[in-house]
Amino acid sequence: MIKVAELYLFTRQTARTLKQIVGVRIDGRPVGELTSASGAHFEAVLRACSERGLRALCRATISGNQLKADVTLNVTKGGSLTSQWISRHILARPGVDSHPVLALEDHPQQDSGGEHQRQ
């Protein structure tokens, strides 16, 4: 099944510190989190989107059954986005506008490897 997923940042209190986490929502509901290593690829982009009122969306493929589901994200890592793409799609939007959605899979040099989440 293919759905639209939203990547977002939130903060979690750990035993010693606050930690930035990249979460994944489908149909408005949280379905998982990226690992620290995977999330690091998206933090700067998600922060820039959040500052401008943009939602970062990508394609998600859901597989599995009633007991276990996997979500594979089709998303371009922040480091693979060109400066031109960032300027045009993120930085050119100074604040909330009438199109507050950013599709992170629209980049022409997308990483088709996918990031994985478990539900």
C-alpha cells in the first residue's frame, strides 16, 4: 500500500539530555521514528521547513500484516539536495503561505534506497 508520509522534528527528554528525533506520520498519526543516524540526514531540512511553516512529505510504502508492518520511505536525504533546489523550494518561502507542503521526493537526484520504519 502506498501512502503519503510526513517527516517532522520533536524533542525527547532522555536520562541526561534533550534529543532531537525525526518522526514519521501517516494520515496524521505517528507511525515511527528514524534512528539517530538516519534522522541526522534530515534534521537541517526539517528545521528549515518548520521555520517557514512547511510540512515535509514523501511517499511511503507499507507492507506487512496485522502483527507487524514495515514502512519504507522514498525520500531524498538533505545532503543530496542541491543548493538550487533548497533555494527554490525552501528558502524562497519566508513564512507560511498558501502551499505549506514540501515533497522531499521531488528532487531529481533522489536516493531511492529508502529509509525504513517499523510500525
